[in-house]
Amino acid sequence: MNYAVIMAGGTGKRLWPLSRKKRPKQVLELLDGQTLLRKCFDRLEGIFDLSNILVLTNADYVDIVRENLCELPQENVVAEPAVRDTAGAIGLSATILYKYDSNATMAVVTADQVLEPVGVFQDSMRTALSFVHEYPQALVTFGIQPTFPSTQLGYLQFGKSVPCEASQDAVHAIDAFREKPELEVAKKYLDQGNYAWNSGMFVWRCETILQHFANFLPEATEPLEHIKAHWGSADQQQTLQEWFPRLPKISIDYAVMEKAEDVYGISLDCRWLDMGSFAALADIIEADADNNCIIAGRHELLDCKNNIVVTEDKNHMIALMGIENVIVAHTKDATLVCSIDHANRLKELLEQVQRHKDGKFL
């Protein structure tokens, strides 16, 4: 049977003060009054049964995730007691699913991405599921057709195509994973035409990925076996608390994908954004005539250009005058005003806030 796992554990420090430790970026209502998590969940509609969708999230976010996805069974929201990167989250979810369904095929998606149009994603997801059913040893990932030479994203090098009887969409062997390149290298990738951005989404059989864990990340075997043995029992949470933090903290790309054979990719020709910063918001929201990107119910701008203005408070007025190239992010207890050129220093600012013992604002 087919299952979907939504990874929803990111904090989104680069969207502070909108995103906080108790309110991560995936539950911010910034996109037509909807959250990134809700949009991700809705993309899975019609492909996966409701009961077959799991959400893995930080223990601090469980309640707010359940509130956002109220139709999802509560037990389908799984709390990670520690941060163990994507390999830990995937190992845990594959272990849970495999315990109850030894033939489980799982898709892994992330809650902080924008994908449009949805139909492109859904068609490619169905192709990936069909391909894995046809080739059970396959590990399938998704590449995004690049629109510019990004130096902030990893790349997939696509190789020869592989037939899939259930679909006309092209599936390709992945020849290599490339780390974030220098600008000139990124330009060459675009010129060659067989490179795509690494989306961080996957499809595979649970049995297959767990076998790769055993081969390439053997130190994960004992923790996962303990968790599997006690999952569904009275001491499920105690076992998870004890053994999950013992998993190696490593990404799935480093742990498995860059080492494994039978790795394939499907190209997504769609609008894709990883919502990790205010600059990404500017790519989503249609700008006004002066290139101001505004998410605010009440606002007045006079002689302002190239600004990003954001608030979820529909009753709060934001007024700017004679301002250019600035981010204004308002919440009820904190407001950020910074030059767009300095937005990449937000983590540094939050460290300063922490030093001043103002942790309540984090």
C-alpha cells in the first residue's frame, strides 16, 4: 500500500519574528490565509488515503500541527523527541510503516515548499509510485527544472531514461548528486540541460530504504529495532525518547542517496520555492508597481520601492514613507526592520537576542 510522510520539523529562523520556536514557518498563514503545511497536505489529496498520511514534527509543534490538520488521526502526527536531520525522520517513519505493512511504499515530502501547478506534482508522484511498484529496489527522487543558476541549492545530474510501463513520464537514472556550486559551475549546469535542483522529496519501498540504512548507516539499526519492537505498546513513547536521540544526525542524501545504486529521478517542470526566507516570500507574492511585496490587511506606502512588508494581523496598519530595500515583519510582540541585504544575518541577530536573555521572543 502507498503511504505519504510529511516532514514538518523545521523552525524557520530566517522568517523571525513571524516564525518562532513554538510556531514554525510551516503553520504561518501567509499564502491566501493558508499554511504551507495545509497546502502540502492538500497536494496529497486523491493520491493517498487520509489514514495513510503521517506527519513527523518537532515535539513542540505536535498540538499546532494537529490543529492545522484536524481531519488527520491524532496518532498520525509523530513527535520527534530530538533533531536528527532527514535520515532520522525517514528511518523512524519507514520503521513505523514497515512494522504494520511489510509491502509499504512511502513518499517523503516536506511541509515548507511551494509547488505550482499542483497537477504537475500529482502526476509525477503517481509516476514515481508506479515506478517503485515496477522496480522495488528503486530509490526515486524529484528534480526541479532550474530557472536560474542558483548557488544555494544542491543539484541532481540526470542520466539515461528508464521505461515505466504505467506512465509516459520520463524517469531517469541519477548519475550524481552535486553540492551547492559556485556561480560559474551553476551556469554550466544550466547550459548542459541535464541538471535539476534537488527537491528533497522521495519515493521508495520501506523495506528497501531500511536495507540501505543497514548497509550504509549501520549505527541506526539498533535504535530503529528498539523503536519498532515497542511501537504501539504501552512504553512506545518512553522507548522513542530513549532511542531516537541515538540515531546519527545526518541528511538522507549523505547517509544513503549518494552511496546507493538504483537511484532514479523525475523532473518537475513547475514553480517551486523552498520557503526559507523573506526573499522567497517576495518570489511568491505579486509585487505592486514599485516592486513592494506586501502581506498586510492594512498598509499605506508613500514613495517606497523594493520592500517586503509582512504581518498576519489584519487590523494592524503598517505605513512606510521614503523607504527602499527594507524588510518589515510585524507580530504582536516583536517587529523586525532590516535592510534586505542584511536578511542573511538573522541567525546572528537571534543569537544576540538569546544572549540578552530575551528567550521569550524566540
